[in-house]
Amino acid sequence: MSSFTLGLILLGALVLAALAAWNSWTSRRHTPRRAQVAPAAAPPLEPRQEPTLDGVRQEPVFDVAPPLPLPEKKPGLDALIDVLAPIALEAPVSGEAALAAMPTTRRAGSKPFAIEGLNAQTQQWETPHPGQRYTAFQAGVQLANRVGALNEIEYSEFVMKVQAFADAVNGTPDVPEMLDEVARARELDQFASGHDAQLSFTLRARQAAWSPGYVQQHAARLGFVAGALPGRMVLPSATPGAPPLLGLSFDTQAALADDPEQSALRQLSLSLDVPQVDRREQPFARMREAADALAAAMDGVVTDDNGQPIQPQALDVIGADLEQLYDTLDSRDLAAGSPLARRLFS
């Protein structure tokens, strides 16, 4: 074999090797990053045995987990954000009778509607319960929410529900003047619209895409847990029953795929609903920390909705604006994270 032929063979082998390496690199680049497989679980611990003096075997004793915290009590009606209509009674009414007289829906149009009773024993306003007696009732409808202000049609529906309930319990309602309450609703809605804030960051993959499991694994390390919907995770609040501090979401179809590990995600969204979260939990600072940590761990970049990287200086400005927003909400007795704020901004 001549040296020329040998050279051609070697050159061909090098070309084939280069093509194989290129294909391998391209395949790895386009394959979504997957979650790391957890090591095998350690064998379960033997039940703890209480020591004895006589050597007789005792029943196993297991450590008892502490009880879960009770959920936060649902806030009641409040004149600050509700129309209130007192209902005077001829005689006390049982909880069973009150519940039987309740309207079938708890909304007037798009606004939450509720009825509370004055407990004869505790003298506290509450949602009627069986086995209790009530000396008065009050009905309420919310003045505004993120859908808009209470309008005349919704107010008329509210009045009909109040009258029907009052007739069923032999009560007399005192319904406020519609025009006054609708005007108050518009003013509250104008304030809420001008002081609402829902922030979001977009985290984009620099090179290789992510699988849903890869995202979930890294988010879980920061305290995120699975949300109610596919493709959503949340960072829970320290307050039982409170809305989550942050939300993290990605493509629902990828989360529902037959083999999610083969689904390729190139971006995810990190969100904060400002009025829903107590400022003392520093949600915006934690949002920044979570975005930076995820970007570093998953080789991503934090951008705005237009795909432009967000600079730290811009985030500092947003943080300062949020502090002013918090102060304004506090001055209106609608502090972020308070029960009233959660109702109004929902």
C-alpha cells in the first residue's frame, strides 16, 4: 500500500471521527437536562425500644410528629371593602334555619356575597353554624375586586338575595342607598387599580434546554413545592393558610407529556402577587434570590418579558417603588398580605 493511499485512509478516519464527535455534541446540546437520580434510600430505622429493668420486651414506641398548624381563619365582612345591610330579627334564629335560608350562590354577579350572624352566646359575628342561635344578621357584598367595581346590576342582585334571606328568617333588612354604594365602589376600584402590582421574571436557558424534572429538582432545593396545577410550583408562606410567596410556572403541556423527561423547556416564569403577600416576609428580595440561584444552577439568564436581561440597578429601582406601594397600602388600612387586601386584590 502506497503512502498516498494510507494518508487518504487516515484522513477519512479523522473526518469520520470528527463527524461522530460533532453529532454527539449536537445531540447532548439539544437533549433536555434531566434531574439527577437520587441515591438509594437508607433502610428504615428500627422502632425505638424503651429500656427496661427486667429484660422483658416492651411494645415499640414511635416518635409522634407535632400537630399541623391550624389554617388561618377566613376574614369576615368589613365596612371598608363591603356593602353592609343589617337584618333585624323578631326572635332569635337557629343556625339550621339560617343555613336553610342561605342563597344557593355566594356571589352577586362577579362580587363575593356573604351573610353573618350575631351569635347569641359569644356576641361575635360569624358564618352561621348548626347548633347555634343568632339574634341578628348582616349581609354584605364586596365593593370591588380585580374584575372591577360593583355595578348597579350586581347591587340589585345583592338586594334581592338579602330580601329573600330576610323573609325566610322573619327579619327586616336595612339596605344602603344604591347610588352611594356604587360611587364608593368606583372610588375603591380606582384606588385598587392604581396600586395593584403583579411582578414576573422570565428565566431563559442559555444553551441546553431543561426537562420538567430538572426544573422541579432545582426549585425544590430552594423550598418550592408542587402547585395545584401541572407545570406550577409555589414557595409557601410561613403563615398557615396564607397565599404562597412566589409562583414558578412552565409549559403545562410539557408537564403533562407521556415522558416529561423528554420535554424541552427553554424558559420558565417566576412571579409575585404583591398585595397578597406580607411585606415582612420580604417577598421581592426572596424573588431576586430565587431567580439568581436558579439561573446559576441551571445555566440560565433572568430577563424581562421582552427577553432583555434585567440589570441589578433596575431591580433596585423596582424594590424602592415597592416600598412606596407598601406604605400607601398601609395608610389605607389595606396592608399587603392582610385579609382585606387579599380579598380586594383577588
